[in-house]
Amino acid sequence: MKRSATTDREKEDKKRKLLQQLDDVQLQYLTPKDDGFQQLWSTKYFKLVLQEADQAPAELHHLVQKAFLTLLHHGCLFQDLVQLKGKDLLTPVSRILIGQPGVTYKYLNTRLFAVPWPEDEQNLSYSSEDISNACKAFYELNKFLHLQTKSELNKLAKSKHWTEHSSDSHEPLSLRDSQEFGQEEVKCFNVTLINYMNPQTMSYLREEPYFGMGKMAVSWHHDENLVEGSTVAVYNYNYQDAVDTCEEEAKALSKWHVALKIAWDIETPGLAVPLNPGDSYFMLDNLNTTHQHCVLAGFQPRFSSTHRVAECATGTFSYIQTRCKKALENLCIMPNSGEMKLQSLELEILKEAEEIHNEVEFDWLRQFWFQGKRYSKCSDYWLLAMAKLEEQWRQMETMTSLLLEELEKDSWNGEDKYKILGCIVPLLVERQDLRLEWRKRCRCNLAKSLPVDHRPRCYPYWEEDDFSMPLPFDLSGILTTLENLIEKD
């Protein structure tokens, strides 16, 4: 179940009120050097668990850290062109999603498509053996972090801090109604978001606004689109790269930190926890909902692997294939001639098919190609999936064309025709508006600034004289005709 999200407007109102309350006075936060740090952590932030590097097998560290560098050196990490409050922004963090085959993860109006890790011995193809090994490494890390999560949730459910400080239940959300803590009911992470940032190459890191914690690599936020009450587990790896720094100087350089605060609370001090290479931290249970976190930039380049249970009931390839199948049930293709016709002109069937048509085009095809050619760097999985999806979408274009031809016939009862027009025209208006919006986004200055292989591609797109397509890309003429029909009726 997905927790209902706070709207952008509500978030902005809360942020504005919070800043007004502060009136330029910085809030208090604690680090390990401060008295009361452990007391604050164990009472207000007890669902945050840090596991130091020596608690994971050395061989796993070797595999994962090699995998990070493999993705970097093969050019598989990308800045996302996301949308926030209607504006296009380029993320300072470079990333890629890896996870269960066919799973996607959506944030800031951007759908990331998981490069598949090798699960259940599926026949997966990768661009190179190095990339294949990297995906295997993150799959192994995912299994390890899942086991650690079950163990930590088991400890949490039995801890005195939980019973003393939890007001809503005596058990973590993710363990509620279970017979045995920490067992298979703890959902396994289905994706990991691999992040990379090198602060030395960036001059525009924002200052943390509330506590004066320093430069932020990632601003305050809740992770989006997660299953309610699910844990987020993060593996941290910062490394020296090619910077010529002696050991004494390196120790003095600022470390990376994960910082937490209780959402919209100005009374409780914040917490900033330093991270060493190979450390993992766990935001257990509903901590991601009740608290916000940010990442404070250190000096060295840093990788992270953020494992999560993405809410993907409507975000898997199998889901959208089921939707396509439903829409195409209304298309009849004559076996001998190949002639196509609609099976039914029932209003609800027509409406659902056009809704699915829009979903496929704008939530899948255009999302995928807006991210350029990035996915071909790792695997052909999504290229093959999108080719299949595009073919189904083309059949839906034919279905829309057949419906428009039907509506031109004189045999219609006026009221029935009016009902269909009233239902279908808004969906076509939405299609026209979104096509123009996506085309505009593909042509924005930020898009043009990206490397050629990373640049958004406005696809599907076709010119007026492309007779392989049953309908034009620009639907304005068709919409004018349909609106005239409505007025006549």
C-alpha cells in the first residue's frame, strides 16, 4: 500500500512557515563530538541504524566497490532531467537504477527503468561482461542488506526504545500482524538507486538552510514512491580517486554525513552521522515518512547504493503489458486480409482504450526516450521491451483512427454520438497537450546542454507526410473537427 503523498503546495507552505518561525536563527544539531549525541539518537532517531564496514564480508565490499567503479568507467551513470513545480532541473547527482527485471521507479515526473539484475536465472543480455558482473554484485548486496534489515527490525521490535517512544503501535509497520519478527514478511528490496557525486567538480552545492550543517549533496527530502512502512538501506562508498592528498590531510578533510530531522519540527535537534567507506545505514520501518534526511557533502567522490521497496503496482513492464492487452481486445484483425475494425463501440470500452493509449505513450514510451540512449549502455532488456510496447501503441493509434472514422458516419443516434464525443475529446485534448509539452521539454536549453547520447529524444514523432501512421502527430485539426461536431449535435 502506498502512503498518500503531501502535495507540493502543502510542502511549500510548511517550508515557508518553518523559515518564518526561524527568522534567520539556525536550529541546533548534534554530531558524535557533541554531548548528548548518543542520547538524541537513541530517543528521537532510534529507527536509524548504522552498520560499520567491518560488519559486512570483505569479499562483498570488494565486489560492490569494483562494481561502482565499473559503472563510472563505462559511462553508465547519468544526471536526470527532472521536473519540479513545472520547471526542468538537472540533478547534481549522477545515477542509474538497477533491480528486478521489468521494474521501474518514478520520482519528480521521471520514470527510471531498472537495468535488470540476474534474478531467477533469467536469460538476460548485457553490453559487456563487466556490466553483467556489476549487476550481479548489486544483487548480492541487495540480498545481504535484506537479511540485515530483517535482523535490525527484529531488534527494533524488541527494543525498549520502541515501546517507550512509539505512539502508534507496539510493532513496526513492516512487522505488524506477523507471527515471527524479522522473517520473510519483511519485503525484499526490488530496486537500488546507484548515486555518484564528485564535489570537486561542482561549484553549486547548496548550503543546508536550517541548521548550518554545510554543503548539501542531496537536499532535505522523503524518498518517494515506496511501499508504506518499508525500510530504506544505503551502502556508502567514498574513495580517494586521483586527488594527491597525504594521509594526515585526508583525515582532516570533511567527511560525508547523512543528516536527519523530524519533519517540520523546530524543537528537536537534528542529527548528522559521519559515513566511512563501506558503512551501511538503515532507515527502518516508517522513519522515511516521519523524518526527512539529506546528504552532506564530504571532500572525496562518493557512491551510494540505495535499496528500497518501490511501490510499483502500476510500474512494471508486466503491468503495462496487461493494460495493452486489455485495450487491444477491442481491435479485430481479419486473418486473411489484415483489415482492422473495432469489436465494440460501447462507451466504457472506447474510453478505457483511449486512457490506456495515453498511459502507454506518456508514462512509458516518452519517459523512456526522454532519457536518451542511456539504457543501451548496459543491457538490451528495455530496448526490446519498448519495441514491443511501441508496436502495441501503433495499434492503438489505428484504433483511434477507426473510432474517428465511425464517428463520421451518418447512422449514429445523436445522443449516443454526443456521449462518445464528450468522453473521447478530453482524452485527445490531453494527448495533444502532452505531446507539445514533451516536445518542448526535449528542446529546452538544459536538454541541449547534455552529451549527445544523453539528450532527450522526442519519440515517437512523425511528420505530416508520414503515411505509415494512421493519424497525425499534431491533433489540432482533428480536435477542431470534433469540437464542431459537438456544437452541431
